[in-house]
Amino acid sequence: MDVWQHLAQMLDLHATQVTSLQEETASTAEPQRVIHWLQDYYHTPQDFSNHQANRRLRQWLRPGNHSRGLITLLGNSPFLAQLIKRWPEFLDQAPTPGSPTIPSPEELTRGILATQSWDDAAAFLRKNKQKAYLSIGFNDLTGLASLEQTVHALSDLGQASLEAGYRWLDHQASQRHGPPMIDLGQGPQRCRFCILGMGKLGARELNFSSDVDLIYLYDDDHGQTTGPSSLAIKSYYNRLGQDLIRLLSQPTEDGIVFRLDLRLRPEGESGDLAVSRRSAEIYYESWGQTWERSAMIKARPVAGDLDLGAEFLKNIEPFVFRRYLDFTALDAIRQMKQKIDRKIASAADTTRNCKLGYGGIREIEFFVQSQQLIHGGKKPQLRHRETLTSLKELAALGLLTPDTVQTLERAYLFLRTLEHRLQIEWERQTHSLPEDGEQYTKMAKRMGLTNAAELKERYAQITRQVHTIYDSLFFEGKSEVEGQADGMALQLLQCNLKDPATASLVTSCGFAPPESALSCLSTLRDGPRGVALTEHDRLWYGRVALTLLQGILNAPDPNLALHHMGDFLKSLGHRVSYLAMLYENRALLELLLRLFGTSSLLSHFLVQNPYLLDALVGADFIEGCLDKNALGLSLAKRLETIENTEDSFDAIRIYKNTEMLRIGIRDLSGLADCAEVMGRISILAEVILQQILQDAMTELTSRHGVPQCVLDGVKKPVPFAILAMGKLGGRELNYASDLDLIFIHGGEGELLGTDGHNALSNAMFFARLGQKIISHVTTLTRHGLLYELDMRLRPSGQSGPLVTSLESFIHYHQHESWLWEHQALIRARFVAGDAVLGGRIQEVVRAVVLRSREPSQVFEEVGHMRLRIYNEKKPSKGTLDLKQSLGGVVDIEFLVQALILIHGAKHPIILQHHCGRALHALDKAGLLPEQTGITLQQAYDFYRLVENRLRLLHNRSENRIPNQEVEQNRLARLCQLKSGAELIDHLHRHMERVDRIVSEYWKGRPAWNGQ
């Protein structure tokens, strides 16, 4: 009786069913293997003689009435056929079409933890792997599962095996050495450990014989195990990692689980097997290369503490996906592509290797990952691990044409299926089609094709299409800028900088002094001296020099732009990624050169803090001005995770620098008028003061407790407030303005002192609080200081206490203060601290300012004070001072303040902190002739604009108009005027008019004389 008759008899099969099985057998790669397997099977007594064995065999032959079943597996995969012979019980569980039976990590972990010995644990993992492989391979070969379902199942099996293996080894190790414990500031806790899946495992794209690429990650180095045989954390996880490799990768009679490869870890084979999270973050931030960025696209936490892995990947996301189109990375991608090209060209099997060969899987993956590296920073939709998903997103975003994506998808599915068919035969790690004609025909059969010619034709067509697309990557060719080099820029870069004739050329371009300009050109061309530049760094300086110099020559002030760019490059040093950013992002480069060619202040921000360039890349940076509440929340969020005081200082200064840069760019770009600029600078200062007060108060109260007082027998905390005077009070701060402040506490009744263990008197507490605020604001760090402070406007000036009580403040201004101090109070405004106390202070201020006064006495005292200030601070002959010159800002402010002091009692609406709004209120109340109000307002607005531009130009608090024609012309351009002469003319006319008006109120004052 032949095997088919025996099979029909034992399984009660109809003739048509037997014929169908015979046809299926004939369509396989090796029909004879099917016959041999069936013969061996029914000659085994426990099988065909057993009714249950017959039933399970029948359900595997035709699962769910599908046209293909076990016969297809037997004739296409000798490896899977042998698994059934070794473990016939694998057939006990019915096949599950479309959903291979894969144990979950929890199931596998429970099972392995029940084993005691190493050999039992290893055998358990291998048997479960082989059983799952049978289910996965069966569904794949018979078409019951898609490629996506197959690779997901293989990956999930890998993940479950890693989890189970790690848990068993960790259990064993912690029994010997005790659990690994660390203290991160919240008490002792078990050190977390995570296994990151890289490559195909990370992307859930494993094939039948993949190496599994991993990185071992743990929480922190500072700790050890707590058992009698104690180990350092690093030693514990290095040993565990080595054991995991042996447990899963060491061959036994049951085969292997997976081959583990740890070479993608930081520093590769020369680095520690397991690495702490912080060490890994520092490595990628400082030393990570482009190929590692590419590798990290597919990284995924697969075993251990998955949260630890997710936190780590979130932290390094800026390394992987940069916000700008990075030409440094493109250079590296080009080199990676060239390496692939060389390997393809030199490989003996280049036309047969479906992974590494011509038009193979690697070319598809590289093409997709290069697009992710380039665009993923700005387009989060591209941050996918899976190749097919990423292709779909590239099409959805319009970065690839639908035809290209369709071609690559079809090719990827075909090539990955072919890879599986090659490996599923004997579970060998192979990717090459056979050279032997007979074997090639067998492979065609495994692919479901009729003959070798059909496979060859399809393979050739698909790989040709893939390689055409892959070869179209746009990394070659010179940029337009390089191809259309500006003659003068090129001449400057190519000339001998030591040749005396070069100095004349530099001078003819408007660069001065020539020695300094030549030094800047040298930095531009070769990089800064004294900085250890690598060959790669120098190449980048050479690449961008022409682009930068062309931009400098077209800047508003080329000489200013050249010197600022020279300083900027010196501060950059070897951080060439910023050069790459500028090289690619021409809009950003134009903005930078506009700043460098107009504003020393904004240039100084960038020279001292090159990291601010990162902020400029954001599309919403200029538009993204926040209101006061949002600013405060934004700053507080930045400080949430910072515990160190020094780091907090730096973070606040970085925040201030970033916001000042934003304000300055809006200003120079014409998106904000002068009033908005002053308002936003003032609001920023208020937010920073509020945060610093909060930090200082928290620091002191945690140490000493809260200051207390008793009023009417009730104990209550003493509030504190900051009162702004001067420009901050009027919300008219300008670039480089200092802050005039008064500190007031609201202690009443009996003052008790603080309620903490290390108690202080209230006077001592508030003195320390005031000193701490001043220290926080004025401490100079590497990111600069926040503000200069002036505390002289407090009651009794410098001789008075640093912090005044509300009671003393009231008494002083009711009984002791001078009229000039009432003048100053016009601009007093609560800006930080306790709002209730702030409201009470404002009521006191209002009552003082709005007293009834004798007009003549007010004019006499205010006029006397104005004359005294003028005599002390008047500019030298021939110099215009926006503030102090007769007819300048001080004249307008003093006139407005005098009128408020005189008429405020009857017209309280005129009490305005802001001089411009006060002018409007005086005009509306009929207290100024209409034309007078207009003249004063126009002059005041113009003065503030020029003051604003002076400070942008000089990076210091400056009110005097420069005497040099070059400087005057620069200032004029910033004020949208044609020349310095036009600027001076405008100032003269305004000062004459203002002086004429003011002289009507103060008879006998010196006449305006053009300064």
C-alpha cells in the first residue's frame, strides 16, 4: 500500500481530497520530502494507531478548509518538518490561521521561573521558540498570514524570550547577590533595567534567522546589590547581560533561541556591555554619529522596565530627529551610502543577495531612513520604526510620489518574503539566491511561482526599480551658491591674508580696521585659532565660508556683520552642526546676518550663547510671544526638574536671553513697534522677578519658617511685595535698562519672627530675602547677569533698610518725603509678591501722588530739580543726549509729572505710570493745548525709538548720539532714515519744539542751544 492509500485509509479521506493533497505536494519545492515524512510518520506506532493523532494530523492538512496546509510546510521547510518529528506534540494545538500562537512575555516568564537549573531554563526557552516557529512558519508558508503578521509574530516571540530570560537571570542573580539598589534622592529603590531592541526587532520586522540587535540600559551607576556577595550596579548588569547572551544564543541539542548582538551599544565592542542611562545620553549628545541616529530610529524598549527605555528614547529624541535640515548629517549619510555602494559593487553575490545586494532590502531601508533623518525633526509623522508605515507617511506628506512609494512597498514585500523563504528552509542566516539551477527552481516553488525563469525575471525587475530609486538620492552635486560664487567673496577667500595688498582689498570692501577684518576672514575660512578642530570640522568651515561671506557683503552693515560673525565663529569652535544649520537654512542665515549687521546687543546674545540659534529654527519663534501669565507658566515649567541653584540661575538666564532675542528680532523685523518692545521687555522682567522672589522665599522659609506677626490677637504670616519704579514701573524698559525697585513687607502689630526650627527675627528674615533677590538677579554666570538693580529710591535712600515695612513706607511718604520722591512715585507699580499687599501699596502711592498742591510751588521745586540734574549731567558741547539735552526726554517727563502732581487731585485719571499714556490723559482732560500734546507725544515717541536703536546698536545703556558720521549713519538706518544728517535734523527740530513748550512753564531756565 502506498503512502497515499495508507493516508486515505487512516484519515478517512475521499479520493478528491487525496488528489488535492497530491497536487499540493507536487507544487512544493521538494515533493519527495513530503512522501518520506509521511512514511516515517505512519510507521511510528504512537501516531497512526492513535485516533487523536489522526485527528490532529487531519486538521493540520486542511486548516479551515484552506487550500494549503501541512503538505506545503513539509515540502518547503525541512527545518520545520524536523521540529514536528522531534516534538510531535506540537501538532496537538490546532493551527490558528492569521494569528500564530505566540506565548506572551508574562506566560513565558511564569513558565521559566518554575525551572531551577540553567539547563532546564535554556531547554524551556528553546522548546517554546521552536513551537512558536512551527506556528509562524506554517501560517507564512501556507498564506494564512501576511508578511506584516509574520514579522510581528517573530518579533513578539523575540521580545517574550528576552523578557523571560532576563527575569529568570535577574531572579537567580538577586538571590546570590541581593537586589541592585540605588538612591536618586527619593530614598533607596531597585535599579531599573531595560533592554532596547534595535534594528529589525525594534521595528517589529524580524525574519526567520535574524540576529537580534540589543542595547542594555540601567538607571544609574551609584549603587550596589544588598546581599552578602555584593556587586556594584555596573558589574551586576554586565554579568547579567553576558549570561543572557549565553542563555539565548549558546547552541544546545535543541538549537538556539536567538543570536544576540550588542555591537550597536555606545562605543560598540570597546564599551561596557550594559550602560547607565545618563552615560548613554551623554554619549549620544556628545559623540553620537549619524549612523547611530539612523540606528536609533528603530530603537524600542522590549524587555525589563519599559518606562526606563521610553524615558531614555524621549531624552535622546533631539539627537535622532534634529529640527533643521542637517548637512553635516547629509555628509555622513552620503558616506554611508558610498560604503553600501562599495559593498554592493565588490560582493560576489551582489545580483543574488536580496538583503545587501543590488536593489535589495538594505537599499529600501536606507532610502527610507535617510528621509526620516532629514525630515523627521520638523515632521513628527515620520518618526516610525516600521519601514512600510514610514513609506506611507512619506507619501502622505508629499515627500515621495505615490508611484515611488507603491514601487518600494511592492518590492519590500517581495524581497522580505524571499528572505523568509531562503531562511525557513533550514533556519540558516542566508540572504542569497542559490547559484545551482535546481536549487533556484526549488526557491521559485517556495515563492509560489511556477519556475526559475519567472523568479529571475521578477527579482531582476524589482531590484532594478529599487536601485533606480535608491540611486536618485540627492546627495551629489554642488549647491546653487557654490555654483554661482560671488566674485568679490571668492577673491577675498582665495587671497593671501599676509600679503600687504590684501589689506587694501579688505579696506576697499568697507572692512575696518584691516588687521581685525583680516583676522575675521581667517576665522571664517579656516576656523578659530586655538581651537582643536578635527579634519571634519575644518572641512565644514571651508564649505560654509563662501556662503557666509556672500551674506556678510550683503548685510545692512558689512563691517559690523563681519566682526560679529568672526566673534560668533570663535564662540562656536568645533560645534560645526550650527554651521551645517546655517548652510542649509538660508532664511536663518539671512536673519542672523541682519542681526550681525545691525545690532551689537542681539549679536552679543548669540555670540555669548550660540545655543540660542536653535530657538531661531522654530517656525513660530518670532510669532510666539506669550502674555504675562503664559510667560510665567513657561518659565516655571523650565525650572520644574531643576534642583541645583546654579542650574536654576543658568536656566533663568537662558530663558531671559531667548525671550530678549525673540523681542529683538520682532523689533528689527518690523513686527513690533517701540511701545510693544518696551512693554514686552518690562513684562519679561516682571515674570523673572516673580520667579526669583518665589525661589528665594521658598529657600528661606524651608530653612527658617514663615515670618509671623500678631494683629488683633490673630497670628498671621507677613506678606512681601516688590514695587517697581522708573522705567519698569512705567513699563517702558528698554534693552540694557536697569531695574529700580523697592522691597516692602506687610508686617503689622506685633512682629514675632519666623516659625521654623532655625527661627529668625522678621527684620533679619526680610533683610536676607532682599539680599538673596539682589544676588539672584545680579550674579554673573556664563550666561550673563539678569539685570543691574538700583535700590536708591526706597525711603531714606541708601541709608534706609533694604526692606521697608508698609507702616514705615506710609509714615515716610506722609511726613518725610520730598516732592521729587512724589514725582518718582508716579511711576511706582506693584510687580511681584503678595497681590493684596501690592494693592494696599498702590492705594498709599495713589493717595500721596494725588494730594492737592500749590501749582507755583510744584513748578518751582520740579524746575529746580530739573536744572540741578541738567547741570550735573549735561552733555559736552556738540553732543546730543536724548535724555539730558534741553528739550529731551527728561524735560517731557518732568513736565508731565509736574502737571500730574498739580492737577491729579481734581483729575485722578491723569495718574498714569507710562509717560505716553499720561500725555494722552492730560490732553483728554484739557490740561494741555491740543497741539502741545501732539508735539510732545511725537517727540517722546521718536526719542524712545532712537534710544531703542542706540541700545540695539551699542549693547549698553546709551543715550548720547555718536559724533562719528559712520555711527550716525548706522543709527539712522536703524531708525528708517537715510543718513545721520537726517537723524540729527529730526532730533534738533523735536528738541527745539519741546524746549519752547517747556520754557513756557519754567521761566528763566537756560535756552536750548542745539545740545
